[in-house]
Amino acid sequence: MPMRDRISAFLEEKQGLSVNSKQSYKYDLEQFLDIVGERISETSLKIYQAQLANLKISAQKRKISACNQFLYFLYQKGEVDSFYRLELAKQAEKKTEKPELLDLDSFWQESDYSEGRLLALLILEMGPLPSEILALKVADINLDFQVLRIKKASQQRIVTIPTTLLSELEPLMGRDLSFCKEEGNPILVSGPFVS
């Protein structure tokens, strides 16, 4: 009996499998036989395992499980003289290199561009999006409680201001300031604003 007919016999013995599961088994086993052929040997199994190497681990496990069950079935029925078993190929160990820490001291140095420096420090230390920073008003900053209110659409979130940023924000508190865009670039401007 050809090996492809053995797939049908194998699936008939599988009790309680759904139609989809049987189709998956059949598909995986037909692919297996396309590579291995009618004569199953250690060499043909190694070739098959090499073909699986490019698949995701979950797909490899599924195919290997189906094939191992089929190989055991063939051994029980006397279709193959030895019991063959496929193993999941060991993945090459991923080298875990520690990422290099950036030197962030330059962000804290005095600059001729104090507004840009403040923007960079806000993003660096607190993580708001540039669009969220552009919508900030001085009224959104509460130094007493060390919090910043970030509004976006109908939502708002409260973010803790790091102690290191307090001294950068204190000079702004007496002024009416807002970030806005001028010719596509964010700037810090002062003056009366409509909220």
C-alpha cells in the first residue's frame, strides 16, 4: 500500500479529531511524504527536519508532533522496520548583548536654545509625544505636587515630574507660556493665550 494511503488509515484511527484537525494532519503528513518519499530512513528524516528549520517554532512543533504520531503508527503496523522519531532542532542560542547606554549628560548642559533643550528634556525624562508637548500650557504643570497633566483629545493623563526637571520648569511658572508650531517647528512662546 502506498504511503499516501497510510495517511488515510492513520487518520481513521484518530478518534475525536475535528474535521479541521484531520485536514491539518493530512496536509502536514502529505508535505512530510513529499520530502521523505516512500522510503523512510534516517537520511530522509534529516532532510525533512532541515526543511522545517525556517518555520516558526510553533509550526515546527505541530508538524513534528503529527509526523512522530504517524511514524509510530507505521512502526506499530509493521510498515517500517525501526521506530523513527523526529526531534525539534535546537535553535542557535541568541547572543544577548547588553545595549550600550547613551550618555545623556549633554541634554543637561546649558544651551543657546533653551526652549529646544526643555523640549528634549521633557521627552527624555517623561516620555510624552511631541504632539502632547505642543498642547501643554503652564496651567498643566503643578510643581507643588510634581505632576504634569497631558491632554490628548478627550483623554488626559497625569505624569509625575522628575525632581531633576523641577528647576528647569520653575522659571516658566510666573509666565504665560505655551509650546506651539511656527513654520512646522515647535517653539516656546510667551504672551496671553486663549485656552
